[in-house]
Amino acid sequence: MDNLIALLVAAPLLGAAVLLCGGRRLDAVGHWIGTVLASASFVIGAILFADMLGKDEEHRAIGQHLFSWIPVEGFQADVAFQLDQLSMTFVLLITGVGSLIHVYSIGYMEHDERRRRFFGYLNLFLAAMLLLVLADNYLLLYVGWEGVGLASYLLIGFWQHKPSAATAAKKAFLVNRVGDMGLSIAIMLMFTTFGTFAFGPVLEATGETGEGKLTAIGLMLLLAACGKSAQVPLQSWLGDAMEGPTPVSALIHAATMVTAGVYLIVRSGEIFNAAPDAQLVTTVVGAVTLLFGAIVGCAKDDIKKALAGSTMSQIGYMILAAGLGPIGYVFAIMHLVTHGFFKAGLFLGAGSVMHGMNDEVDMRKYGGLRKHMPVTFVTFGLGYLAIIGFPGLSGFFSKDKIIEAAFAKGGTEGWILGSVALLGAAITAFYMTRVMLMTFFGEKRWQPDEKGNEPHPHESPRSMTIPMIVLAFGSVFAGGFFGIGDRFLHWLEPVTEHAHGHPPIGATAITLSTVTVMIVGVGLAYLQYGRRPVPVVAPRGSLLTRAARRDLLQDDFNHVVLVRGGEHLTRSLVYVDHTLVDGVVNGTAASMGGLSGRLRKLQNGYARSYAVSMFGGAAILIAATLLMRAV
Amino acid sequence: MNPVNYLYLAALLFTIGASGVLIRRNAIVVFMCIELMLNACNLAFVAFSRMHGNLDGQIIAFFTMVVAAAEVVVGLAIIVSLFRSRHSASVDDASLMKL
Amino acid sequence: MSFPLLTATAALPAIGAIATAAVPAARRTAAKWLALLVSLATLALAVIVLVRFDPDGDRYQLTESHSWIKDFGVRYELGVDGIAVALIALTALLIPFVILAGWHDADPLETHSSRWRPTQGFFALILAVEAMVIISFEATDVFLFYIFFEAMLIPMYFLIGGFGDRAHAGSDEHAAAQRSYAAVKFLLYNLAGGLIMLAAVIGLYVVAGNFSLQEIAEARANGSLDMATNTERWLFLGFFFAFAVKAPLWPLHTWLPNAMGESTAPVAVLITAVVDKVGTFAMLRFCLQLFPEASKWATPAILVLALISIIYGALLAVGQRDIKRLVAYASISHFGFIIMGIFAMTSQGQSGATLYMVNHGISTAALMLVAGFLITRRGSRLIADYGGVQKVAPVLAGTFLIGSLATLSLPGLAPFVSEFLVLIGTFARYPVIGIIATFGIVLAALYTLVLYQRTMTGPVKPEVSAMPDLKVRELVVVAPLIALLIFLGVYPKPLTDIVNPAVKQTMSDVHKKDPKPEVEAAK
Amino acid sequence: MSTTAVHSLWTTAADPIQKIDAPNIEYGQLAPTLIVIGAAVIGILVEAFVPRRSRYYVQVFVSVVALAAAFAAVVALAASGYGTTKAGIAAMGAVAVDGPALFLQGVILLAGVLGVFTFAERRLDPVAHGNRVDSFAAQAASVPGSDSEKAAVKAGFTTTEVFPLLLFAIGGMLVFPAANDLLTLFIALEVFSLPLYLLCAVARRKRIMSQEAAVKYFLLGAFASAFTLFGIALLYGYAGSVSYATIAQVVDGTVETVNPALADTMGNDALLLIGAAMVVMGLLFKVGAVPFHMWTPDVYQGAPTPVTGFMAAATKVAAFGALLRLLYVVLPGLRWDWRPVMMGVAVVTMLGGAIVAITQTDIKRLLAYSSIAHAGFILAGVIAMTPDGVSSVLFYLGAYSFVTIGAFAVVTLVRDAGGEATHLSKWAGLGRRSPLVAAVFAVYLLAFAGIPLTSGFAGKFAVFKAAAEGGAGALVVVGVISSAIAAFFYIRVIVLMFFSEPRPEGPTVAVPSPLTMTAIAVGVAVTLVLGVAPQYFLDLAGQAGVFVR
């Protein structure tokens, strides 16, 4: 059984290799190869899952040691996997949603002549992501970590001929690199502290070192998480990442990759448990981001950007939960999974809408689509209900738990975090309702574009609708399945130990308030977008709205401070290198030449002056000799 | 009288000759100055040999004369050929090559 | 007296060089093939060396020792340790690719006179460089090393100055001027370094009485030869200066961008991937072994310089408009890492540095050669002249991307292993420096991806619209390098196994122990 | 002045003149010199009696044979141990026959042979009126451009006197480093100087410059030798003798004063120091050390290139030989006085030569300045004051002389309408037009620059090592710096030859006769051999490194 773990990674990796090296001759079958291998990996995952369920809790975690990777004096890095409940959860999510999205892409990318490569990249992503969650040490995790970064870079920039896409891809990679810096520093700290960076030893030894070290490690891990999971202050890339094909947004930038940060924090739970300060910062980051993303989500007219904002905000919830420590870990993961379902569903829905609308993304040019694409409408609607936390659907269970845990944190912290989470819930309801209304309700607002061809909204092919339906099921029932009877809790508890939080106010009260704020949000949205028609051209809007449209000016900040500043720095350095560093050398050479020129003048061609120099020389010679004797 | 004075004289002559080389333009004169220096040397040799009471110095003086004569032959040959080709015996005119 | 394997490895290309130079002007192609075959044969010999070398055996193996110039106390002493073996293998491996990549770089123009034989010269010079580099890796006699360390400048100099890019932005006159400026700069910098080293070499002789690395190192170790502190430091500086110029270390780096910018891609590879490695290698072998105390004394300063090189080189790479100069500055940054690893004085750092030398050789070769193919197609080195290549020449773009990713040391590719080792090795002893150095990771991503974006993506520029994709010859050059990058990134064990013992030795030379992890230390 | 001395003079006068017994001359040991001088005399007779047509051949034949024979004699002497065990004083103390002497004589003779080859070259200049011409004036006496000269050219005159002159010069040079008393030193100096003055004046092309060179060389040379002579006089005055051995003893104070008159001069160190300084100055002039170097560039440029080549090589060898003997045999007791001074000279010479050379535009002047810089390097070895110092200098001289002759021989090949094209700008792109010649010249330049695997490096290393061991580390540093500076202009020439486009009206490379070819080939061969496997020659120099007193 253990040896199957490697196959999980190997299958999609093989796919990537074949598809990317195969060349044109594979164009015809490329997408099938990709899909088959992805699903193969899912099947393996399922087998392992069944096997795991068969064991009792203590022996569920299994591992596989492939080979020793970097054997150097006093430094052991192995290529070894560990598959415990946590990893298993992710494996199923990744391979499952992944396979679905492969299927979806068959239809979605039908008309793209580079479809084979697209599937190659998707497989590459799966492999890297699985490596990330299966690694049994931080260095190997780092490999997966950067691997998914690469895949996301390739996929965001898949339509490279669009400069915007290429730029977005580069931006994503760079911002992620900043996060990766944090991860690598964390690994170094672990190495110098514990002499290793394998999960087991490190997490066991947390007790043996000071809190300062652990806080440092924790913060560095958090930095990494911020980069990967688009948390403030490293969130800027996610919005632009929507340049990529929609399946990519669904798989990578909603369901799986962006949640890697949460995985990292939960996986390193012991470290954070022992470093309260790090935890506090984590919760703050989560809280800030969940508001930030929500606000941005409210202002965007681009349907994918709006969903991206929502993703940011939802991951904010997870980070917040993860920051809460043992009382939050499980719910973070739970929300992660449910979110994986409904957000992927929402994105696929959006993709299907765009598919029918000539890739139009501006919601102000949609309207009344429910008649034209019923399946999309229904699935999207279910996803919508799930995310706003409509009682009984997935989002309800997971989000509610998180809010509860936030309050349970206790003290003013608890109050603040809890209310922020509540507020977030309200805004979520607002912007999702907005999306819903602008897209599927009201009058049709699309006109023929400048080339005069008017979009003919139509339902998408079955290859696309089926995955949406499946995901819709997930979004409806997953939450209940996990939440009721704390199934999920018991499943994960052995890995991420759990502590029951006791919120100051009763759980029911919290649940009720959650529902109320949700209704409020929906209502507000209805008043603004349901009652009166939506203007095709966006109104100027309030200061906040305008700021929110521009991602709360945070890009502008980056541009001015980092980009401009960097340009100036490099330009001036180029100048310095040329004038100063090089100049010194050339200067000495030149001065040598000048000196030579001057000395040359002495050689004036007159024999008598030569004689003078000889005479003088003789005089000096004699004088010097006598002098030597004198002293 | 004290032979040391001859040494002083020799030194004087030598210096005169040397300064002559430095200041005179005419190649012939310069050359004569050099001869003067050589003769100063002779004087010195003789004076020393007188002081030491051995004959080496005087013998050397003879050698020097012969050498000087040889130098005259060679030197005049060169100077004359130069003079003929550029109609001037000035040392300073011979300054094509410089720097 | 067994077969002198090391001598053969160095002598073969030398003879090949002479033979190639002797090929008559008309038989140009014959010369090319001859050179290629010789380089392959050398590779075979290098492989034999690799196989015959026993990692757990003596420190120096396959040794040869003959009297040479006894008046100077000089012996012809060869021997290889793990580090040397790795680098010899690298050199022998890269040269065939260099030759293949430069296949048409030296075809004579019709303006040349019939007696001028650039092609023969080009390949002969490459082989000559190979021979000298290899023997300077093998030499265990300081003087012998010095001789070839210096002598290899001459062929390099002719390669840089004599064979610039055909396709050069600007007039031909201008190009020639630029080129000879670069060549002279290269030679003068390195010659100056070498001469200062010469003074130190003489000084070493005066102090030690011979040039045998082993004898001196032993004597230093068992204290039978003790240098006055200041003497040792001066000598160390003399040696280090030369190596720092060659490596190159900030602020002695300015010759590299010119040299790499003006010379053809294969020659640029030769410079940065092969020749410069002699500098870093020599730091490990000579500076640390001969002057351990002084090395430790100088470590802080050197680390700071290395750090500056890393950041500075990366920032300047960002600011470049010229593809080759960009790669050059990137290399400066990477050499900063190597030197940092060497002087971090930890096993991880030094193993990392050694791996880095090899990996950087391969990755730069891959990137630079592909860039060369690109440049010869378009006839310009300016980044601004490209755009959208990915659409017309996907394979070229793909290989270029992999080269770039290797340069930014993406995990899974060889450079990551070495870079991470260097970082962690440095961090273990000098945390602050280690952390600052990690910024290099981000900057590396910046300059490589900006380069890729500007050249390969975006709308297709009309000038590149007709650009052909990689030809078979070019694929044959690039594919193996990429395969190697991936292999060494996933499974570097074969390399580390060879290197580790040598590193252990060096560590013991400088009497340094790895810092214990805090937890163990607590126990 | 004490009366005793005066009285002693009378008595010597009064005594009956005791008969002088004939000196015994070890002809065998003097064979090399005698052969060469004899051949020179024969050369004169040839000029007098052999018909003009065949003179050239006879002269060349005689010279070559003589030099070869002389060299054979040197080898024979060395083989029979006169260089080491049987080393001694010959010709009644006038000449020393020991290692350094024989080694340098050997070098000079080989240089002489190559010199004769380059002198005899007749293929380079275009054929004038049906007879081949060499680089010497048809008739030195006739005014350049005058009718008489045209007539001389038409008649096919050639100045075959150069060969005997060369032989005389060589003869003098053979004695110079072997001279064991100051008188012999001075005579030898003149004997090799005078012919050189003449040889400088007889260029076929650019005769005005050649004559100017001759005048400058002559006047300054004579000036210098006057100083030398005065110095000799003072030394004689100090020691009462010109024999090296005696002076050395007096300097060391180990002499038992035979006559009281010596007592008061002996005490007078001013005589000694001034005298020594002046003699040394004369020698420094010959080696072209700063500030006595100024004649070098002009003379090197003006003189016929074959002469320049020979002069540059052989004069340095002879002069340094003499300098070594003087400093190591006569004045070792004075080491502490002259060593610092010589260090100063060495420093300014190394730097001065290197720096001024940077901006030169004429290849011959460039080589002249480089020769000055090299003189500085050699001085560094001289100063070492160790046996290693001696042998390193000997080795350096051997290596250097061949490179120099070869380099100047190459210069003679690059010609345009006006004869040799010595202006650097004309050398542009030579490597493209005739790669082989350019490559050869590049080898020489690299040797000058002291790049490893050339004799230049071995030599430089030897002297620097000696200097460092002799405790002159500072000199090594300066030497290294100035080598770096010097590298710049050698490289400049290489750049010019290989990396710059050839000029359409550029010079052509004449195809020389086997004579010059041998000269060049030998030069290259020696350069490389001494660069790669110098051990044998180092041994030779090492054995030859001991002076006899």
C-alpha cells in the first residue's frame, strides 16, 4: 500500500512529461492522456483512502521513503512521502476537483490549438500540488510549493500573446517568490535549531527551544502562506491571475493551490501552538484579508475578479481559523474543502457563462442569463447559496464553525475577530448576491461588439456541465456530511489535535446572528441591483468603491514604491557600475597614459639634454652612495 | 709641490669638460670637451701613480691616449658624415628622433 | 608506473588543438569534426577519471609526480580530489557542446584573405583552453597551477577579441573596437591579478621552500612550517586577489559583462562556465589549504563582498538592455553565492559551492547557448528587439524558459540544490548574511522572468515572425544539458558522494567544525 | 704627501732597471677572444684584397666560421672545467676565465652568429640595378641622396666592412664580462663601443636618422666612458692598483700595506665611493638603466634594424656581465653602500621603461623602452647578491637576447615603399594578412610580457625569486606592478595585429632568406624551450654562477 503513494505523484508527472515533450503528434489525443492520468491519480487516492479507513486511527498515517535526495555532511534531505488524514483530505480534494476540471477543460479549451500543452501544464500542477501535500519534510514541500508556483505561472500566462497575461503571470511568480523567501528562511531556522527539517522530528522538538525561535519560524511560515494564499500584504497577484483560462482559476486560484498556505500553517500547528505571537499575527492577517477581499469583491464588475476577491476573503477565513490554534485547525480545513467545492463550481459556472458570451467578463454586459443557460444557472445558484452560508449548505457549516471559534478565542481579541468574521459574512452575502443578480437576473444588457457580432448565449457542452453538476452536489451536501456529528472533526483530530472552544455567547446565538447578517447582506444587494436596472457603464461610485475597484490602491502602492523605486535603483546602479567601479580602473589606465605622455616629453631629442640627465644621474648616484655611507 | 693639487686640477678639468659637453652646441667642440675629460683622467692617473709610486697609472695614461685617438677617428668620421649630409655640425639640429 | 591518466586527459585536447590549427584553410569542416571528436575523446577520458576515482580513497588520487624545474622547487605534480574530478568532468562535458554550438560562428567572411584561417583557429583555441583548464584543475603544485592559470588567458583573449558576434547592433568598425576593448580589459584585469599572485607565489617559495601543495599543507597542518601572521595574510591576499578577479568578485567584476557581451555565446559560456570556475576552485584548494588562518581572518570581509556581488549583480542584471550582459551580471550574482559558500566554512556551504560550480556551469551553458541561437537568428543582442518568439519558435522558447528557471534556481532543477546548500550553510554561521542573500532568490526571479517576458511573450514582432525554430544540431546541444539539469536536480547524490569527502578534508584543513544545531547543543 | 713616497720614487728611478721577464699568456683559455679578433683582422685584409664581387660571401663565411669556432672553443673550455673547477685568472690577471665569463661569452657568440645572419640578409630590399642589397648603405661615406651614392648603388657597392666591425665589437664584448682589471674593462668597453657607433651610422634607408643615432650614441657613449675612466682613476687612486683582486682586498681591508703611501689614500673612502659610483654609472649607461637610458630609444630607432637587434641583445649581456663581476668581485665589501642605491635605480628603471613605453607609436622605440624595463628586471636579480642572483641574471640574459634578436628580425620583414614600416599604425591587421609572422611576433611579445610557458616568464621568475630571497621583496612588488603596466603595451601591439582590420595601403611582409628565417626560428625555439623546460639551462647558469677572484 505504502508504495502507491509515489504513484499519486508519478501519474500526473508522467502525463506532464509526455504531453510537453511529445510534440504536435500528440495534439489529437493530448487532452485524453491528461485527463486519464489525472483521474488515475484520483483512483489511486481513493484506493488509499479506502485502505486508510480500514485501519484504526493510530495506524492511519503511512509513509514511503523513495531515496536520499541531498546527502551532505550534517544535512539530510530525503525524497519521502507521508500520507495521513490531513494529506489524504487534500489528495482527494486535489485529484477529485482536478480530474473534474480536466474534464471541463476538454470542452472549454476545444478551440485552442495549444490544448495539449494546457493539459500538460495542468498535469504538472497536479503533480506539484500532490508533492506539496505528501512531502514528509519542509524542503520537499518547498519543491512542491515552487512547483505549483511554476505551474500557476505557466497557466496564468497561457495566452502569452496577451501582454496582460504575461505580466500577470510574472507578477504572480514574483510575489510568490517573496513568500518562498519566507519558507526558505523558515527551513534554515529549523535546520539551525533542530538540525533537521522533517515534519516529525521538528514538530516533536518544538518544546526544546525558546519561544523566540518558534515565533520567528512561525512568522516566516506565515509569510510563505501569505504569498501562496494571496493574503495581505502579498495578495496583489490573485486578481491579475484571472488572466488565465477559467478552469485554471477554478482549480488553482480557487480550490487548491491558494489553500496551500492554510495547509502549511495547519501542518506546522505545533510550532504555532508554541508561539502565540505568531498565531496572533496570523489571525490578524486572516481577518484583514477577509475584509479586504470582500470589499474588493463588492466593487469588481469583472465576474472572475469578483470571484477572486471572494476567494481571497474565504481563504482569509481559513487563515483566521488556522491562526486560532487547536480550536480552529479542523474548521479551517473543513472550510477549505467545502470552499474547494463551491468556489470551483462558481468559477466553472463563470467560465461557462463567458463561454457562451464570447469570453465577455464584464457583468454589466450580462443580465437575464438564467433563461439562456439553465444548468449553469442552477449549479451557480447552488454554489452561491453555499458560499453565502445558506443554512444547510456546505458554507453554512464550515463558516459558522469558524465564526464560533473566532469568538471562542476569548477576550477582546475574540470579540474583534468574531465580529470581523460576522461582518465578512454579511459582505460575502452582499457581493455574491450582486454577482448573481447582475449575471442571471434583470434585462439582457449585451450589445454587439465593435465587430458587430452579437453574443448568442447558449448552454455549454456536456463535458463542461457535468463537472459543474458534480461540484454543485459537493457544495450542497459536503458541509452537512462533514459537519453533522463532527465527522470531519473525528477524522482529522489525530493529526491536528482539537480543542473545543467555548464562545462567550452561545453557539446558537452565533448561528442566528450569522444567518441574520447573511440576510441583511442579501437584502442590501437586492435593493441595489435587484430593484432597479443595472447601468451598463459603471457609475463613478463612492470613494471606497473606486478604491475597491483598484484593489484598494494597493497595486498603485506597489507600483510607485516597488516598481518605480526599483527601476530608479537599478538604473542608478547601472550608472554607478559604469562610471564608478569601471571608471576607477579606466581612470588609472588613463592617468597612466597621461603620465607616460608627460614623461615622454623628457625625451626631447636633444643629445645635450640627454647628457644633462646622465650628468645629473651621476651626481645623484655619487651623492646617494656617499649618503648611504654617511647614515 | 703636493701632487694632491694635481688631483684637484684633474677634477677641475673634468668638470670643465663635462659642462662643456652640456652647454656647447657644436658637435666638434662637444667632442673636444670629451677629450678634455679623458685628459683630466690621464692627469689623475699620473698624479696617483706619482703618489703611490707605482707605474700602473702612467701605463694606463698611455692606453687612454690610444683609446682617445681611436675615438677621435671614429667620432670625426661620424660627425663629418653627419655634417656633410645636413650641412650643420650642431648637436641640437640632430633631433629628428624624439619622444 | 601506471598509465598517466590525468596527463592524458589534459594532453589530448592540447594535441588536438595543434592538429586542428594545422588543418589547411580549405578543409574547414574537417577541422570542426576533428575538434569535436577530440573533445568527445577527452570527455571519455574524463569519464574514466570519474570512474577510477574512489571517493573513500586517499585525498589525492591518480597522482603523478615528476621533477620539472628543480631550481624553482617546481615539480610536475598532478592529482585529483573529489572537487577537481567534478570540475574536470564539467569541463570535458561542456566543451563538445560549446564546439557544436559554435559550429558556424567562425566561418570566414569573404572579406578575409585566403591565408587567414579563423575556423581552425577558433576550434584550436577552444581545445587549448580546455587543456589548460583541465590541467590547472589537476595540478597539485602551486607553480604548475599558476603557469596554466596565467597561460589560459592567452587563448581566451584571442577567442574574445578575434571572434565576436557576427550579428552585432551597430557598425562593424564599432563592433571591432568594442570587441578588442573587451578582450584587452579581460586580459589586463586577469594579468594584473595573476602578476600580483606571482609575487605571492614567489613569497610562498621563500617561506616554504617548495611548491608542493601537499607538502606545504601538511607542514602547515603539523606546524612544522609556521608563517608569521602578517606574511600569511599578505600571501593569502596575493592569491585571493587573482582568484577574485577571475571569479569575479565585486568590485573586480567589470571585465565580465564586456567579455561576455562582446564574444560569441559559446565563448561566453567558455568564460563563465569553465574558465571562471578555476578561480573559485582555486580559492577552495589553495587559499584555504595553504593559508587557513588568513582565510579565517579574511572571511568576514570576503563574505560581505560576496553578498554585495549577489545583490548588486542581480540588480544590474535587472537593469540590462542586452541579453548577454544580463546573463553576465546574473553570473556575477551566482559567483557571489559560490564564494559565499566557500568562505562560510561549513560543510553544507562548501559542498554547496562545489555543486554550484558544476550546476551553474550547466545552467548558464543552457541559457547562454539558447540565447546565442536566438541572437544569431535575429542579429541583435538587445532585448527590446524581440517579442513573441514563443509563438513562432515554441521549442526555442521552451528551452530558453527552462534555462531561465534553472538560473533562478527553481526547485527540481540542479541549481536549487546547490543554492539552497550555500544559503543554509551560510545561514548556519552567519544568519544575517544568509537572510540578506535570500533576497537574491527574488531578484533572480525578477531578471530572468522579465527577460523571458520581454523576449518570448507578447505580440509577435515583425522581425521575428519568420524566425525558424531550433535545428537538430541546436537541439542536440540543448537537450542533454536540460536533461542533466533535471537529473542533478532530482538526484544529485552521485555528485555529492564524490564531493563530500573532499569537503570534509578542506574543513579539517581550516580546523572548522559545523555549528551544532541549537537543540543538540542544548543536550 | 709624505716624503717617503717621494723618496721611494727616486729609489725606483735610481735602481738599475731589472729586466722584465716575458708575460706568459694562456692562449688556450683566451682562444675565443683571440679567434674572433683574428677573424676581424682577416676581415680587414679581405676588404683590402678580395675583389668586391666576392667580398660579401667571404666576409660572411669568415665571420660565421670564426664565431662558430669561438663558440666551440668556449664549449671546449667549459667542458674541460674552466667554468667551474679550473676557473682562474688568465693573461697575468687581466682576464678571468670562469663560469659567468664563459656562459656570457657563449651567449654573446650565439647572438653574434644570429646577428651575422641578419646582417647578411639580402632578400628584403628590392633588387637595385640587378644586385641584391642588404640593409646597409652602399657607401657609408657618400652623402645620402647625392650623385655619388646613386653611382655607388649603380655600381652595386655594399658596405661589407660591417662584418669585421661586428667581429671587433663581439671581440670586445667577449672580453668585457671577463675583464679582471679596470684597465681591461675600459679597453674592452671602447673596443666594442666604437664599432657599434659606426654600425649605427650606415643604414641604407633613412640614413639621416641613422647618422643622427650614431652621433648621439657616440657623444653620449664617449661622455659616459669618460666618467668610467675617471672613476677608474679614482679607484686606482684609492687602491693603488686596477686589479679587481687587489681592490677587493683593499676594500675589505685584508691587504697588508706594502707601501706606506697607500695608507692615506686607502683610508679615504670618498675616492672609493665616488670612483665606484662613476664606474658603475658607465656600465649602467651601457645597459640602458634610467636615468642613463635616454640614448636607447633614439639609437634603437635610428640604427639599421639588424644592428639594433644585435646591439640590444649583446651589449646588454656584456655590460651586465661586467656589472656583475664588478659588484660581486670588487665591491662586495661595499654592499651596504651600493645596494640601496642600485635598488633605487632598478625601481625607476622598471617603472620608467614600462610607463613611457605605453604611449610609443614606433615599434622600434617601443622595443627600446621595453628593453629599458627589462634592464630594470635584470638589475633586481643583480641586487640579490646571492649565487642564485648571479645564475638567475645569467639565465635571464640568455633568454632575453634570443627573444630580442628574433623580435627585431621580424621587424625587418614588415616593409613598405619607404623601407621598414616601423610605425605601429602600419602594423594594423598584420595577423590577417600574414598570420604566421604575426603569430611569431606575438610569441616574442608574450615572452617580453613574461607570460608563462615562454622564456620570459622563466627568466622573470628566476630574478624575482632571487631578489625575494636576497631580501629585496619590495623590488619584486615593484617589478610585478611594472610588468602589469608593460603587459598593456605588448598587448596593444597584439590587438593591433590581430583584431583590427588591415589597411589597404598597409605594408607587405617580405619573404626573407634562410638566414633571417634561421634567426627568427632559433629565437622562437629558444623562447619556447626555455619556457617549457628551462631546467637544463638553469643548471648551466647555476654551475656558471660562481666568480673567480
